[in-house]
Amino acid sequence: MDEQALLGLNPNADADFRQRALAYFEQLKISQDAWQVCAEALAQSIYSDDHIKFFCFQVLEHQIKFKYSELTEVQQQLIRETLITWLQAQMLNPQPEKTFIRNKAAQVFALLFVTEYLTKWPKFFFDILSVVDLNPRGVDMYLRILMAVDAELVDRDVVHTSEASYYFALTLEARRNTLLKDTMREQCIPSLVESWYQILQNYQYNNSELTCQCLEVVGAYVSWIDLSLIANERFINMLLGHMSVEVLREEACDCLFEIVNKGMDPIDKTKLVESLCQVLQSAGLFSIDQEDDVDFLARFSKLVNGMGQALIASWTKLIKNGDMKSAQDTLQAIEAKVALMLQLLIHEDDDISSNIIGFCYDYLHILKQLSALSDQQKANVEAIMLAVMKKLTYDEEYNFENEGEDEAMFVEYRKQLKLLLDRLAQVSPELLLASVRRVFNTTLQNWQTTRFMEVEVAIRLLYMLAEALPVSHGAHFSGDVTKATALQDMMRTLVTSGVSAYQHTSVTLEFFETVVRYEKFFAVEPQHIPAVLMAFLDHRGLRHTSPKVRSRTAYLFSRFVKSLNKQMNPFIEDVLNRIQDLMELSPPENGYQALLSSDDQLFIYETAGVLIVNSEYSAERKQVLMRNLLTPLMEKFKVLLEKLMMAQDEDRQMALADCLNHAVGFASRTSKAFSNKQTVKQCGCSEVYLDCLQTFLPALSCPLQKEVLRSGVRTFLHRMIICLEEEVLPFIPSASEHMLKDCEAKDLQEFIPLINQITAKFKTQVSPFLQQMFMPLLHAIFEVLLLPAEENDQSAALEKQMLRRSYFAFLQTVTGSGMSEVIANQGAENVERVLFTVIQGAVDYPDPIAQKTCFIILSKLVELWGGKDGPVGFADFVYKHIVPACFLAPLKQTFDLADAQTVLALSECAVTLKTIHLKRGPECIQYLQQEYLPSLQVAPEIIQEFCQALQQPDAKVFKNYLKV
């Protein structure tokens, strides 16, 4: 072997050596006999370096996986002998191999097993057992090989290239695996199980590592072997013995969990679980001590959860089968586990609690189905409720300022508890409401002296009731009087108690979230609106010391104002004055750290817009207020644009461009307040927005930071087309001209939707403009598409593909808006060029989304121009190019009908052929029968069949025919 190349296998080697080692590995994979060198190195222990040994196993692995069938019988025998020789050496070596080598060796053994067990090596396991006997190192390898075999047979995630080949390979593999498992069950599983028993018995007191490994093997195999081999007295007694040995009990727990999880008859499952529970209970495992080892309790909780869910699954099946007596017995068995479930649910360690939630959730589902609950069941529901309320509480360690992995896990755990709370609401809504009300009132009476986590959870519970007690459109304060009164009382307490001043971010945020969640309360008791508005506007909300609170409050404030609508009328001007300083555009040079980020300011601008537009003021007053809001933005914009034009430093240019972009974004966001009922015109605000347009458009001709500036102005134009309607049209030609200057693929791709929006909205009104800019736009597109790109530049290829799609979408909009004359008036040569690009898009590019669009364009053009009075030469074009395209596209190898987009493209292709037949009639059938299809060497009977399908009045018939 190339000793120099092997040096690169060491993780500390430099990059050149590592590169050389990789190249050497690739070379050995291709080589005919390199695997023999590696086999010899392993069998004769030539190398002591761990990385080289691992490398040799990798080469063997590649040979077995991909090139095994190329080997002769003798060579295959050599691989078997190599592995057995290596295994024998393991028991004699002074030191055991590193774990990563043993795992890789086990994988290679497992690969050879799936390749040879059914044919050449039926005694695979017996040969290994005869070598290893009860030697600890041998047993370690034997157990690793068993786990690797199970992974091959059960856990396999095959990764293949295309969907179809993936499923085909998966089916083949599944069949092979089933056959392997069936053969193992017949030939060797009882012997393997016996070997596990011997290993456990031999090592349970003196080698915990091997015992745990063996328990893991039993747990893995139990899912697909005969359960009676494991679920019997000698095995179960041994496992239960392990439950009281500290170093074994976690693995024993997992093993028992797998046994309980095994699919079986419901009555047998109940008996199995009950017998296990009796023994575990008598061993004292059902009395949970908070001081117990949490790692073990987490596994034990998972086991109890498995037992509980297994019993519930049995109960469900028995009810379905109508066996009420056995179902009742099973229900009693379930009820008997509830006390233990509650101990685990309430445990201070969240992992232990989380592991039992499944059982708890399913138990509540049973109670939901019962016609009446017993006193004990009611007590259980209440106990679960109290446990959930307690466990929802943050602990002291939670880091609110810098949330890490532990915090993320608690957030996930809270989501699980929320599901429990929702399920509790389905079982007993009255009880949930009463419990929450009690906790809420008690806590808020003394909030000043209560710890933050208790105050937060009290408000959180009120918030959660909104989803737990579902109503239509948030109408929590009408309908059921008891519920409406309780919620109304709690909301009144929330907003009058002064708790919004609590000095902890979690309480502050929960306050605002809840106020917004129950906005309908303020329709019932509007007198509380001023107090809540003040909380939003002062140091409790938008001016809080925490940026996180300020940011979230900005969003919630906009939602609050929107939801209150007309009730905001008395406060509008006061609120606008109070938020004025929050809307200041902070240019890069003043070094002033704004309270809100630009994203947060967007919500404030939107809120201001909503306040003005939804007010009951006259149009004149609205115009004045809107001008007051937008004028500072326009003035700042002009100043900043001048500064940008003169800026030399690129960082400063970027900062200025961002600031300009924010100004445009803010103006744009105010326009979201308008609606069909309250249009810009009706509010008298057209002039203000036209002024904005005139202020912002010069940025398009700025040569610096083009991408940022164009993007902002383009978005503003999109909004103005909706808001100002035809008043925006005079600005479009010059804006388009600027945006088409020295632009790149991405610029064009983002510009085309703007033109599409104008075309679709104004149709013939913009026909002269479209005719004028049609070819300049196309030239810009073709120029970018024809730019040479590097072969492997994926992002450039993707950009071109997206631009091509945008181009076809533009043509589709023009033809679909009844404006084909825009194309027709471009002169014969240009029209022909455009038509050929569409044919090319339909046939040549393997992009089904573009192909679908192209066929839609073609069928529309045939519909418009394909009749007797169509443009000169178009009928010829139909027969020479469009008809062939309808056949050539589906015949391409890349046309994959397993892909949904391709099926849609084929459907549009069928529509195109139907449209041609509709417009050209018998002439089209004659052309297909006598000229085109015979030229493709299609059999006469198929031609006949095709033409008959095409002539069917129902388009679906032809679409389905084409698919087949």
C-alpha cells in the first residue's frame, strides 16, 4: 500500500496529505484487487495504526456493497475467512480494538450477512458463536454484529436518486429483509436467544458493559421475533432482577419497554403488562422518590408510559370488538396506574414528566368517551390539571435574556403540556375554568409579593383558556353566561390590578399577549382601553428597557389597534403624538440607538396608517394627518439620497442605502391600512402617495447600491398599483426604463412580476406602453440568458431557470389578458423569434413548470390566431412547430410523469392539441393521419386511435388517453 498516502488518514495530518489519502481511497475502490491487500492487512494485523485498520475495513465494505457479484467463489471465500481470522485475533490481542473500529467491523460483517446468509453462509451466526464462545472480547463483537444486522434489516433508510427507483429499491430491500428475518426465525433465532440468556447469566454481576449491550440486543430483536422466547419466566425474572442493579436498570427498563411495545392480542397484552406491574410494584419501584436517580427515572417513566399506552390500545380494540367484560378489566388496570402516572407527571425533572405525557393524554381521551365519570375519575382529572398548572411554571434557572438549548427544550415541553390542557378542557371544561379562575384570582390579589413565575403562569393559564375553550371568532364574552362571566371577571382583574407594571419581562409579555388574545373584551368594557393603551405606549411596552419586550409589543400593539377599530376614535391624535418619536428614521451618522429596530418600526407605521384611515375624520383631516406622517420620511429621503450620491466609502453607502430602503418600506407599510371600503381616493390621500412616488423614483437612477434601492422602490410600486390604480400609470414608463438599465438576472426576475401586475390590472389601458417596452424588455432578458456561465455554477444556472420562467409568465400574462396585439405589432421577425423561444421552452428545457406555461401560451395563441382570419403564416407555424412540440416534449427522457408538475405540463400539452383541432377542424386530423404521425413511424392503428381520442368532445377523455 502507498505508505505516504496512508499518512493522510491521521486526523491531525495537513490538508495536502488528507487530500492524497482521499484520492488513494477512491483509487482503491476502483481497483480490481486492492481489497485483497486490505484483507491481508487485517487478517495478518500488518498495521497498528487505528486509522489504517479503519480504512481497510472501508475498502472491504465498498467491495461487498457494490462489487461483490464480480468476485469468484474463491475470492468470496477469502473475504469470509479474513473476517473470521480477524475475529479470532480479537480474543488474543493484548489490547481491545478502539470502539470505532469494532463498530465498522460489525457493519462489514452485517453487510456480508445480508449478502450471503440465504445462499452461501447459512451458518453465519453459528460460525461466529463457535469462535467467540463466552470470551468477553468475542461476546462484545458478537453483540455489535447482532446490532448491525438488526440495523440492516429493520432501521434501513435507503437513499436513492429518483423517487421511482427509491420505491423500487425499497420494495426489493423490504422483500429481501422479510425473507432474511423469516429464515432466521426458522433456523437460528432460538439458538441466538439461548446465547443471550447465557451471556446475561454469565456477565450480569461482573461485566455491566456486556450485560447492557446484550439487553440492548434483546430489546432490538424482540420487535420481530417470537415474543414467547423472551416473555417467559426465566427471562423476565432475570430482567426484573436487573431492575434493582444500578448499572443495569436503565438498559433493563428499555428492554422491558420493547417487550411491552410488541404488537399482540389485546387480552394477552393486558395479562403481560399486569404481570410485569405486579412484580415491579412488589419490588418497590412504584413509589417514586424525588431524590432517585433521574436518568433511571426518565427510562422508568418511558416504560410506565409504554405500559399505560399498551393497556389503552388494548381497551380500544376490546371496545371495538364488543368484548365489554375484558374492556372493563383493562380499564381497571389502567385506572390502577394513574397514581403512578401522576407521581411521574409532577416530578420536578421535565424529562421524567415529559416521558409520561402520552399515557396521560390517552387516558384523558378514554375519559372523554365515557358517558359519566366516577368520583375517582373526577379526582384524577383534577389532579392532572393541578400537575399541568404546576409544571407549566418557569424555574429559577430559566435564562430569559439568552435562551439556549435548555430553554428551547422547556418551550417544547410547555407545548406538550398545552395539549394536555386542551384535552382536559374537552373532558371537563367547567372544572378547568374553575381551577384556572381560582389560581388566577389568588395570584393576582397579591401579585406584588408573588414570585414572577407564579404570576406569569397565572396569566398564561388565562391566555391558554382562549384555545382550550373554543368559540367561533373569539366570541368568549357572549353565549354561555357562566363562562363569559368568568372570563370577563378575569380580564377585568388583569387590566385593573396593575400587574402590567410587574418588573419581569415574562410577566410583561404575557400581559400584552393576553390583552390582544381577548381583544373582544374591550367591546364589552371599553372603559379599560385608555389604561391598556398607556401600558403599550410607556415604559411597560414600547419604551421598556428590554429590546425583546419592545419588539414583541410593537407587533402586538398593531394587532390591538386593528382589532379595536372604531373604538380607537377618541384616542387617535393622542396616540399619534405619543408614537411620533418611535417613527423617526435613524440615519447611520447620528450614532443614536433607536428604541425600535426598522422591522419593529414597520408595525408602528402600519398602526399609524390604520388609526388615520379607520378614523371617523373627514377626508381633509385624514389627508392632513397622513401628510404629517409621510412628509418627514420624504424630506429625510431627499437628504439621504444626496448624501449617498457623494459617499465614497462602501460601508457608508450600504448604511445609507439601507436607510433609504427603510423610508420607502415605512411609506409602503402605511398603505396597508386601505381597503375596498376605505380606498386611498375616498380618504383623500392620493396626492400624498403621488408625492411619495415622485420623491422615491429618482433613487432608481442612482448608480450606487442599485439592488437595495430598486428592490425597495419596486415593492412601493406594487403597493401603489393596488392603492392608486390608474393614477400610478404616468410613472410606470420612466420607472421601467430605469429598472431595465444594466440589470442582472435577479433584477429582471423581480421586475417582471411588476409588469405582469400592471398588465393584468389595466389590460388595454397599458397596451401602448407595453408595445413600446416589449422588445427592450425581451432584449434585456435574452442578453442575460445568453451570458456564458461556468459549467458547475449551480446558482447561475438556477437564476437563469427562474428568469426563463418569469419570461414565460410575462408572455402568458400578455396573451391571457387579451393583448396578443402587443406581440403581433412587434414586426414579423420579432414575432417569429418570440414564438420560437416558446417552442424551445416547451420542448428543450427539462423544467416542467416552464413547459406548462409555454403550452398555456401556445394554446392561447392558437385560440386567438389559429382560425381562418389569423395572421399570415401562423397556420403554417402551427403545423410545422406547435404540433411537433406537443409530441417531442412528452417523448423526452427528462419528461417524468412521476412528477406532479410534469403531469400538469402534459395536461396543458393536451389542451394545446385540442385547441388546434378546434380551430383547424378536419384539416388538423388529416395532417396528423397522413403526414405528421406517419413521419414518426407510428403504427396506423395507433394513429387511428389517437385521432379518435382527439376528436372526443370531452377534453378529459383525450387528456387521460395522452397520459396512458
